[in-house]
Amino acid sequence: MWSIEDTEFMSRAIKLARRGLYTTRPNPCVGCVITLDDQILGEGFHIQAGGPHAEVHALAMATKRASQAALKGATAYVTLEPCSHYGRTPPCAEALIKHGISRVVVAVEDPNPQVSGRGIKMLRDAGIEVDVGLLSDEAAGINPGFMKRMERGLPWVTVKLASSLDGKTALSNGASKWITGPESRRDVQRLRARNEALVTGIETVLLDDPCLNVRHSELGLLSEQVDADSLHQPLRVVLDSRARLTSTAKLFTVTSPILLVSCIDYPQAEKDTWPQHVSGLILASDNDGRVELTALFAHLGKTYNSVLIEAGATLAGSVISQNHADELILYQAMKILGSNGRNLISLPDYTDMADIPSVELIDERKLGGDTRLTLKIRS
Amino acid sequence: MWSIEDTEFMSRAIKLARRGLYTTRPNPCVGCVITLDDQILGEGFHIQAGGPHAEVHALAMATKRASQAALKGATAYVTLEPCSHYGRTPPCAEALIKHGISRVVVAVEDPNPQVSGRGIKMLRDAGIEVDVGLLSDEAAGINPGFMKRMERGLPWVTVKLASSLDGKTALSNGASKWITGPESRRDVQRLRARNEALVTGIETVLLDDPCLNVRHSELGLLSEQVDADSLHQPLRVVLDSRARLTSTAKLFTVTSPILLVSCIDYPQAEKDTWPQHVSGLILASDNDGRVELTALFAHLGKTYNSVLIEAGATLAGSVISQNHADELILYQAMKILGSNGRNLISLPDYTDMADIPSVELIDERKLGGDTRLTLKIRS
């Protein structure tokens, strides 16, 4: 069904789409390539919400290179179904029609049930040949959070952990500097930069007093691709069921948004001290008196495509064992700490090996002396 | 100093030497290549103690191919210094001289201080050009146990462990079938086959009642290279400080040698039930009432080049923290068991990250769904 040229050009479009990885949120990453007689005339990708879509960039480049008439017979390769509605920009399907494109190849349909298929229908109604499904897994894989949230109203949840080879995060006295090396710590910065919200627990905040922001200077090579101004900071979410956090936390000194989720209200006197970038949310508690995770992710799914869990063994374990996690990223240091060290992850006391969580290794990289494992979690 | 041909032929000799990995014990693996005008005339490797040395095989092949006179001008590449003494076979240095070899390239000198340099001297005295040291690290690396025992009187000690990603060996109730997959379990059989002695603790024997032998049928591809008869069984050593083992142990049903190491003597009535392949050894106990490991390895070093530790967290941890281990082989399953699971390795309760054992990753392989990590332990 697909020619080798089709595959080549869609691969190129996917590669272009990925360039928006750190900047398009809350929009998905999209790439577009326009060809005539199997030569690339124009290409582009979506850079930033509110800015032009990928198709608009590609069409602009193509029309510069060819006369309007010359786009007759041209093919557009798009990683996501072109939009059909007036949002912050006019519909891309309309633009493709207006420019006289003859064929559109779409990798994946828009997952939003309110939109899905309408862009394709608009193109077909205008007499354009539309082929759907080329490299669809790869294209969907660029935007797992967007796809999941549109389909199920829930964010893509990544649990990040770091440990020694024997699964310890610190010595018994809490000493842990440094288990992983500088390359891993820089990679965590990139991971934060890719996620729209970051969830941690009150224990981690009280113990480590972290800022949990993305530090542009620590992004490594990425800092050359994304300047400090267009770098999004993830929403920082602290689960603090008993409303213990006070505004002396270092977290408050960084001005990107903070959401404090508790099961009881904070004292008014305390709330009065909150700076403008801090807000509170009260959710139900679970049987252990902790913030109910189903309610949490339903809330975050209203706004955020992707959530990173950077927490201790208890919260990280609950997110996994309660089937909220899609992915586990484990930074593993080539060290052994011994059984007195602190455990990586708390899970229920399983009695049967058949009951343990089902994980599958999908990527493995070396980061300096450490290994980064990416595992898909099946629920 | 070395030509590219020298390096090529020594590499070949090292590759040949490795073919003896499972059969030469207690002798080292040795390979030999004989060339004339940079063409290989003969090659061979040491197969089995008591059988011909590598040089003898290579000379036999070379003389078949060329007249005796034709070996004038020939070069012999040997991975280990040729022997100079009459053992079970005549000295190889003498054979090389008698065949008119003109130059001998040696990778490493014999590490035995009683032998070292004598073979080389014998060759030089006969007017042969001898060059020493080409690919010496690689050649020594084939026989780490032989090298270490000759130099220090101690065996090469490998600790084998298997765990989940979070460093657990079983669920809290002991369930662990199967954390690692069949490929890893077959690899453990090969690891046992490469080691001359295998040490375990009484707890493991009482709990799992294992046989701890090498099962030819489970060796995988190796079973095609080594037939069941030439397969060595490692000495099975059980550390049983309080002399608790009884002859109902499944271990006794396999007739390869067993050494029971205790700190007190077994009751005579018990010893009377021991089959012929079982013997006892009494060693001093340490402060915890366990078999003193320094005494154990000194004893094993009298006879065995290589020792594999297949034990629980306590014994494996003691071997490492008391600086007896050279290497750690960790089979890591892509699973998470949670903090209730059993710990991989017991180490002292360190208070400073600077005190943890120093390990270095030297090899990593996929075995089915598992990863095998080989780490060098620095003491």
C-alpha cells in the first residue's frame, strides 16, 4: 500500500515533529513534508502553541519554491490528522485544499473524539486523495500523553526512580550523594522539561527541600536547542494530605506554578503567606489517609498531557501498584549499597510471583557510568 | 615493536586458547600459532590436563605441512610462556628448539615464580629470538584464576547473584520461581562448568535442597562443544559452621566431590553415613561464629584456580565486604518485586557513600529478557 518514498517522507515528518518535544505543550508535536514528483518542496513542524501548525510552515516553504499552480499534484505527509476547526489559527485542512495539494498522507487520526475524522473528511470532500495509517505507532509514540489524554482524559504517567544495582536509593542514614552521576542528573532535567506536571510527596519535600524546577544551565546539549525563555517549567504538584507544608519550603522561591494537593484545608493564616504562583486543591483521601490517586490523575488529566512522578518509595510504588503508571524510567548506578540501604519501591506484600507488576524493557542507554532503563508498565 | 601480523597471529592464538575454557583445568588455557612468511603453518590449543600442550599440537600440524627444514625461519606465537620442565609431557621449549623455530612471541610469562622466565631463557640460550608481552592483558584474562593463584596462592572468586530490578531475590514468603528466565539459568550452568569449586552456605542448602552440579543437558550451545564425559564437575563446598547438614540432603545424591566445611566436627554417627565423595574440613570461626573466609580461600587456593559463590545475601555479602571477591556476575530480571521482597546482598551498615564497595562494569549481555552484568570488584 505504501511506497518506499511514502515511508521515507513520513519518517522525515516524524523526525521534524520531534523537534517540538520541549516547546509545543499543551499541543502535540506535529511534522509535515510536502513533495512533488518525490522531491521535497517544503517541510515544517509545530513549534509552539499559538504559533503556526506544521502544515502552514511546510506550505509557506513549498509556495516560495514553486508557483501556486505547481502544488497541483503535490503530496503532503502529516504526522497527525490536519485540523478542521478555527482555533488560534485557521484550519490546516482548508489551507491544504486552498493550495491545491492533490494527496495527503496522514500517520494518525486526531485522537480527540470531537475532532477525529473531520479533517480527513474535509479533505476528501474537496476531492483530495487521503491515505491514513502510515507509521502510525511511531507517530502516536511522539505524543503518548496527548493521545492518552484525548482518548481517556488521563495524563501519560512516567515514574522516575534512581538506585544502586541492589535497588537501594540511600544508605540507612539517608546519605545518597551521589548514587547516580552528572550525566544522569542532567538527563533528569531533560525529563522534567518534557513533562507538563511533576508530582512529588510531602516527605520528599520535607526531607530534601528541593526546588523541582528545570535548570536551563543543566540541560546539557538540549540547552543549545531550547533557549531559556521558551523552556516550559512543569507544574510542581506536592501531595500533602495533612496540609503540613509551610511557605518556608525552598520550592516556593522558584516562581513557576505550584499546586498543593491536600485532604484537609490549610490554615487560612498559612494560605495568606502563599505567593501568587501557589494554589491549593483539596481531594478525597484513600484508606491510608493519603491523597486519592484516581482523583488526582483525573484532575491533572483535565489540563496536562504528561505527568512525571519524582517521589519516594511509597508514592512511586502506589502509582505503579494502583495501575496509574504508563512508564518507569530507572537510572541505575553501577554500585552496591547493601541490605541496610533504603528500598527503591514499596509494593503490596505479594505472595505469588504471578501478581507482581508486569513491566517490559523498551529502551536502554548508558549515561556516563549509569544505565537508564525505560520500561513500559502494563496494567 | 609489534607488526600488525604479530598482533593478528597472537589474537588467533588467544582465540584458540579459549576453546579449552571448560576442559583444561587445573591447567591454564593456552593457544599456539606457527607461521612462516606470515602464513599460518600450524595451530593448536591445550585441551586437557595430561594431554599435549598447545605448542605440540601446532608443531605437529606445521611439520605435516612443511618439511622439518622448512620450520627454519618460522615464528611461534604462544599465549603463555612455554614450559621448561618435564611434567606429564616433555618441555615445550625443547620441542620448539628441536623443530628449528627461529622466533617465539610470548604473550605472558608463566606467573608461577618457580617457573617464570625459565622457558624463555631456555629458548634464548638456544639462539631463538624471543619477544614477550604482546596482548598480555588479553592473554592473562583467559586464565584469571591460574594467574592469581600462581601469584598469590588464592583462587579467583566470582560471586553470582540474581535479582529483580529493585534488588530482590524473592517475595517475602520466599517465592522466587522464576525471577530470571531459562536463558539465564542455562548461563549459570556454563558459569558452574567454568569454575573449579562452588561455595554455598548451609542456609541455602537447607532451604532449597539443591544439587549444585552442572547438568550437561542444560548447557545450551556449550553441550555441543563439550561432551558429557569431558565435562568437569566443580567441587561443591558447603559452609556449615555448626555441622548441621545431614546426609539426607539431595546434594549427596550426585557423586561429584563435596567438601563440608564446619567449625566443629560432625558427630561420628553422621560421618559414618557419608558416601565416598563427601569429605569434611574443620576451619576456625570468625566473630559471628561463621567459617573464617580468609582460611577458606587459603585452603581452596592450594588446589583450585577458580571459585564460584552461589549463596544467599549474607555469605555473598561477606565475601564481597571482606575483600575476597574479584568479580560479581549479576543476572538482572526486568521485574519489580517491591520493598517486602528479600534483599540481594548484606553489607555492613555504611554511613558514608565513600565506604561502599568499588565495582566497575566490564561486560553486559542480554540473556532472553534478562541482563547479565559482569562487574570487577576492586579491593
